[in-house]
Amino acid sequence: MTSRVPVPKLFLRGNRWYIRVQVPKHMQATLKRKEKWVSLKTTDKGEAIRKAAEATAEQRSLDEEVCRRMHDIRTPIYRFEPDQLLALGREVYDTCLKNRKTPQQTFRDSGFKDWKEFIRMHNLAAQNMSDILLSSHGYHHTIELVMLGLCERNLIKTPIGSEANTQLRQICMDAVIDSNWRKISLLESKRIPANADPRFIDTTTGATWPFVPLRKQLTSLPAQAPALNLLVEKYLNNPNRVRTEKTKKSIQGYLSVVVEILGNDTLVADISQTGCERVRDLLMDLPPNFSKLKPLQNRPIEEMVRIARQRGMGKLSPTGVNNYLSYLCSFLSWCQKRSMISQVPIAYSDLKVADPVKNKHKRSSFSDHQLSVIFNSEVYSSNRREGSLFWVPLIALWNGMRSNEICQLDATDIRKVDGIWGFDITDISKIGINDKKLKTGSSLRFIPVHNKLIEFGLLDFHAQRPHTAKLFGDITIGSDGYYSTNFSKVSNRYLKKIGVHGPRHKFHSFRHTFRDAIRRCHINREIGKALGGWNNGNTEAFDIYGDGFRLEELVKELQRLEYPEVNWSHLVSSCKNF
């Protein structure tokens, strides 16, 4: 059974049939009317029914064109389809030949006395223009003017550097060159010029091909520009930036929410300051982990916000909101650099949410009491030395290493240099697996193993591990390619279980504790940076070793670190049982 085709309502005025065409809501203020009566120019109802759909589409297209001209709205095109490009070329060709004078008028107005000399000079001028345009690849003021007029007539724009801009320049150059030779052939009373381009004229009859202007072909504006999610994909895969898969996945998560709020079909050129502020306002009302909360799962963002408000759910922190907004502005800046938009609609500094909590207060160090709770808890009191949950926190505390730096260690990464045991923190695995990642260039370093770790039996544990294995065999690599991903879930659950986990205290607090201990012991600032792998200006931290500091100096500085209120005796006494 065939589906019914809707027929527009017909109205009889006098003896002629009309239809009423609704003006889209977003155009009503501009056109100052809600509907238009369109005559079908017939008294026959059957003919009126046949004409109605086409007349409706034509009127809507006309209304859209009027609005676009009034607001100077142009469709950005990044790549032309073959039929679109052909229509533009034929329009240029037709425009160049329009309003041409007869050969007699041209000769009379030229001032030439001899017809043959007149033809020869025209041939020479046409050849000269052709040579200039071809040698410049179309980068000539004549072609620039032709392209400008063509874009204005068709209400389009081709961003500089886009494939469409190159396509348009080439077709305009071809059409101008061919139209010049057509003019010469007409002066010579020839129907078809030699080597005529079949794209512009019928080489059999010499007739100019008809064409439909591109502006009439562009019935769906958003379809001419890439959808926002496709632009985001290009942004993430920008070859000018090196991003890990984990970083790409994180940015993708932020921008997918932004795209959902803006609308995937929204032209990037139409993203306004108001639109960016709307993104911010909705984000500010979303709860933390909103995509994982059962009442909000698989719902549109606006509905999530409505439900969150009704239920009095918590809200994203300013830092969380600003992460989304930062990547939105970065994405828009990337679009601007590629001429997709003329300017970023709003600066990040004007869009971001003020955060009353300073960065240094977002994560806190563990207090001596909390450290005492951790290292006298079940894992340590029961002497579970074979597992990562025993050693990774201790290494994080005494050597200040990042969790992934510890979790991804190979057994061969603990080695002796100049008689001193140390951690070789590198992105190169010596066991044949390409599984290591470092946060920054300054993360690459060799640091001495703290004496406390040796006292607790780390080297004994290390000696029992196969040289071809990871140091911690119970840590599996996460789906994002980081060993710390799965370990963090286990460790933070354990910290929560023993009562030392909270908004400001997580596993990363060990590294904060190490940094605070460095300050408290007045350790040389450069040595502190080198030990922790923090950025050191324009100098990579590993460049400091050798000429700057000897390993003995680093050992001496590390030995000054103490946590006096923590009782380590149970760890030391149990070393003999390991």
C-alpha cells in the first residue's frame, strides 16, 4: 500500500486557485508576515493540485533567499559537488558573454581601421590573458573579482584554504579563458571556437548550455557545511597537535555534550555569544557524573537539567564547567584559524565560571594522622607485600612519583647506577611492550630509591620479580592505555574504606604530600623539580642530572624527608618475614 502524499490546501479567489504558504517562524520578524498567498495562475483545480507542491517549495526558497540577503547570510561551502561546480562555471561563462555587442559595433567602437588588424589584436589580447591566468594559477585580480561577484549572487562563501575555494578559482579561470576565445570566434563569425570546452557550450551546435543558479540548488543550508561532530573529529585529529588517545577521548566527551546543546546541524559560523552562554548556563545546572546517573541516562541535556533541578541534585564544580567551556573556545579558535568563522564569538575569559576555591586548595596533602591510618591499615598490618596496593602508595609518598609512572614500571626499571639504586622513569619498555606513557618531557628522569623503601624491603620484592615482567603483575592496563586507570579505582576504594578519602583527598594526595615535605625540609627548588618530574621552564628536568647534580646529592636530599608522627615500626619489623 502506497503512502499518502499530502496536498497543500487550495483556495479559490475569483476564478483562480491559490495556496497559502506558511512563513517559517524565524523569518516572520524579518518578512513582517506569517503567511503568503501564492497564485497558481490557473482556473483548473487538477492543474492547481499538480502545481501546488512546486509553487510552495519555490515560495519558501524565495523567502529564504530574501532573508539571507537582508541579513547578509551566506552558506559556507567547504567542497563543491560536481553539478554545483558546473552550474557556477556556466554562470561565469554566461555572464562574460552577456550584453555583448555585435561584431560591427565592437569594430566601430574600437577605433581600428583594418578589420584583420582588429582581429589579430583581439587574438593577441586573449592569448596574453590566458597565459597570465594559467601561469598565476588563477591568483589574479580578474579572477578574484569574478569569484567575489559569483559568491555574492549565490549567497555563498568559500573559506580561504578550503577545497571549495580552490575548486571555485579553477572553474572561474577556465570559464573566463574559454569565454574570451568564444568572443573571438563570434567576431570571426565562427559558430564554435577551436578547442571549445564542452562544459560550457554544446560543441555540436555552439549553443551555451543552460544552468540552474547554485542559490536555487541550495535548499538545505546546514547540509552544505560539515556537521559539528565531524568538525570536532577533525579538531581532535589535528596533525599540528600531539594528543594521546586518553586525551582525545576526554576532549571528545566534553565537546560531545557541547555539540548536543548547540545542535549538531548548527553551522559553526552561526554559533553566537548567546549560544555559548546558553551552553555555560545549562552546564552549571548539571550534576557531577550526570551521564552515569540512572534518572538522567539517555535523556537530552535540557531534560537532564530539568530533572536535576526538580530533585535538587548537586551541580558541576566551576572547574568541571570550565573544562567544557575551555575546549569549546579552543575548538572555535581552531575553526577561526581555518577561516570557517571570522572571529570567536566570545573570549574564554568572558565565558568561564568564577571559582571561589583556589587551585592549591582543590587537592590537599595527607596529614600525618591520615598517613598513620593508611600505613597501619589492614594491607600493611597483615604484611601483604606481594601486591601493588602495598608498594605503590609507599613509592608515591617517598619518591613523589605519579601513579601511572609507578604502575607502568618494568622490573628492569629498578636498577643500580654508580652504586645507587634508582627508578628509571622512561617511556621505553625494555621487555618488548610498547605500553608506557609519560605526562611531559620533564617526566623522563632517573631518581634514587628512597632509603625508607629499601628499609621496607622493596629491593627484596624486586629481586623476586622476573626480569621480563612488569614490576607489579597484578595491575592491568586500562581501556585508555594507562596502568593507573584500573589501579586508581582499587586504591581510591580502599582509601574510602579506611576513612581517608574525600573531595580533597585522593591517591594523588600522596604526590602533594611529597611536594609539601620538600618545601618543609627546604630542599633545593631545582632538585625538588627534578625529583618530582615537574616542568622546569625551558629545561627538561632530566637535563639537570649529571652536570647539575650528582646522584649522591639527590640521595642526601631525599633522606631529609620525614613524616615524624607516622609509626613505621611495624613495617620495619616485618621485613625479616618477607
